[in-house]
Amino acid sequence: MRNVIIIAAVILAVSMACDAAARGRRRFPVSPMIPADRVGDSSTPGTGNCTQLFFHQRIDHFNFEPAQQLTHYEQRYYVCRQEKWNPNQPIFFYTGNECNVDLFVNMSGLMWENAEQFGALLIFAEHRYFGKSLPFPGEDMPPVPKINFLQTDQALADYATLINWFKVTHNSTSSPVIGFGGSYGGMLCSWLRIKYPSALDGCIAGSAPIVNFEEMIPAFNFDSFAQTETLDASAAGGATDFCKANIRQAWNDMESLGQTQSGLALISEQFKLCTPVQSLDDVYNLMGYAENSFGNMAMSSYPYPSTYLLLGGKGILPAYPMRVACDFLNTNLTTPAERLAGLRQAIGVYYNNTGDVMCINITSTVNYATEVVDYLWGYLSCTTMFMPAGQNGVTDMFYNAPWNTTQQIESCNQQFPGVLTQPDWVQINYGGYGVASWGSNIVFSNGALDPWHGGGILSATAPAVETVLIPDVGHHIDLMFSNPKDTGAIRAARAIEVENIAKWIANKK
């Protein structure tokens, strides 16, 4: 057990036991259309240094009745550094997220930069239904019931099966296997260690909100995401307190103005909308559109420019984009027109990062590939990955939109007729906070400015579970390639992770 809060470069080891506008189901921040921002030079390794392979994988690991349909699919995975690896040497295994696995091959610097030190082979496994790992080839968005095999349990069984097969067929049954994953991938990594301890000898789980669910014991704070977004837009998060105050008041302005024709005209003018808002419902949609940018900017709290959280493959976000956005809201703005103009400029840091967007189009889709990911994640989030996210407008800078379980389940049934939503499944199946007391060989890392960190494991009493909270950074920066602008805290977090990797490998021998 070691719970680490990193302050600058110093490590402190602490031993401790409105319906239309409501926040909907959140998807994790990955885009299948762009390479991860590797933040180093162009020589950093990626898919070009690997071999793309496919594994004949079971579609259903848990049904032992005679097959009534296809029984297998081709799961894609990448193998890297095989020419430098010998049987029974360590394997670094990335548990793929809800996206094309190429993204993670190209951004997982922690794996690449430490592979040589340990003589490790790298394997990046793609999550079923994403990228090229399609159980029903040609169907990117399969309907019910074909989509029914898109489940976390099935994905975990995929990874365990692939690991076992690879070790056996490569005469490497003694190889230590260290798992890596960020965001949803980090959740999968930790759950793979919990459910299949023989598959992974250890796991580095970056920004993995494994307790961001209903029915947690103790209960999870549904509003934590919005509260951390607000922290990022405050003096404590590196901005100014005027910023969060102006944003909070701007929602009230919009709701009030949205009830009159003159008000609707003012909103359309100040936001420079491609299509003017015609009703209060349109205003609520605009509010949701604006709000989403703050989550992505907060997650992108990196000390250097990045593209990791941009959809559509255009432009680049500045370092600490939330602070840049708040520069447009950093004084006491006294009129609705001033606040709306400031809000438009603030969200433009995200939506107009190229500077060439002449008007805001809140109804356009980014691209087909993003639609596919949204559809697939929608199914996951309506079944086992039912992750609550609310806000109250008091402890956060948004408007009152508490999480409504009944409403969300109804929405799921409209999109996926007959789907069974199980709000308590993660607590029952994976143990929730329990891993902090009985788990082993897992490092949970989180960025203090990442809105997802409130759903993570932030302290542990189990001797072989460590937690690291990295100040002043966003979403799983420690898993990325190192950068000259990395803070001492980022470097210290990686050192803790490498220390644990070395220990797990040594204990395997």
C-alpha cells in the first residue's frame, strides 16, 4: 500500500486506511480519426514499428449451448519489438479501449520508453466491435441482437484468451505480463487483473474511473465530473474565479433570453450561429454543446499543446486550454451580451482551434467514424458501463441537471429496444472500491485536473495497490510519451510506475 500525492517534484507518501439540457451519457475522450498527440518528435515509435495480426477469437465466451450463429471473429492486435524479444521475457499488454487500437499504439509512450529496459515485447489488443475487430464484418453499427456481445466481460475474456494463447504458442508460459490502460482501457486493465489474475502479473491503470457507477459502497458522487471542470475554471485550477462565475451566470442568461424572440436573436448573434436558435429547446441544445467543450478542455490539461482530445483531426489545443478559454471570461462581465460573447470565445478554444470556423453549427456531426464510436459506446453505456454524471449549478459552474436514472434508462430503451440496463453490475461483478483493500499489483494514477479522477481509486489500504494523484494535469498524461515540458510531478509518477513494474517482474521469476 502506498498512496501518493505528488506536490511539484516532491513525493508525499501517505498511509491510510432541465430535461433537454440534462447531461447525457458521457463517452471517454478518444477519436478514431486522428493520431494521438505524441508530443515528442516525429521519430517516436508507433504502428509503423509493429506487425498487425489477427487472432481467431470466440464471439461468446460464456454460452456453452450449440452455436446458432457465427462462433468466432478476427480480433486485431499489434506485436511490437518481437525482433528484440526472447521467449519468457516480459510482455507489456495494452487493454484496448472503445476505439481503433492504432491510437493507443501511437500514444502509449510509457510502454515504448521502458520496453528496452525490461526486454519487453509489446502487444496492443483491439476491443471487440471497434476498429477492425468486427464480430459481424461489414456492420460497423450492428443492431440488437448482433450488438449484444459488446460487453466488458466478453472483452476481458478476449484479452485473457489472447494472452494465454500467445504465451503457449510462443513457448513463453513463464513470461511476466504487465497490463497498461488509460481511461476505459485502464478500467479494463484493472478488472482483468481482478478477474483473471493469471493473465496479468500487474497493471498500470491511468485515469480509470472504476467507481463512477451507481450502487457503489460507499456511494459515488454523481456530480464529481462537473465539480472538477469547475475547479479547472477557477483560481485553484490555474484560471480565475471570475471565469466560473461568468460561465454559471451565462446559463441563466441563455435560459432567460431563450423565452423571447428578441432574446433568441441576441443568443444567435452573440454565438455567431450558422442556424439561429428558434426555441428554448434549441437554446438547451446550444447549452449542452457549449458545456461539452469544457469537459474536453479540462481533460486536456497538459503542460504542452496537444491533439489527443480533438475530434475530426483538425488543429491543436494549447497547453492548459481551460486557462486559455478563461482568458475571455476573466473579468467581472456585467451584461448578458458580454457574458455570451465571452462564452462563445471560450468554447472556441476547443471548437474553433484552427481559427477558420466562421459560424457555429451545433448539429453537424464530426465524421462517420466518430458516429460509429458514439453508437457503440452508447450501447456499452446503456448496459454495464452505466456511468452517472450530474450537476446542480451550486457546487459547479453549470445549470441544474441532476442525474436521473429512470430517464436515462428510458433513453437507452429508445435507442436500443429491449436492452437491459444494470446500474449495479460493476459493483457486483468487479467489487467497486473493494479493490483498494483486497486487490494486488495495481497502480491507479489520476490527474488532479482530470474531471474523471473523482471516479477513480484515490487511496488504498491493500499492501500491493498503489495510488498516485498528479497535480496540475489532466487525462492519463503519465501513459504518454515523455516531453521536455513534463513537470516534476509527471516524471515522479512515471518513476513510481516503473518501480512497480520492476517489482512485479522480479517477483514472477
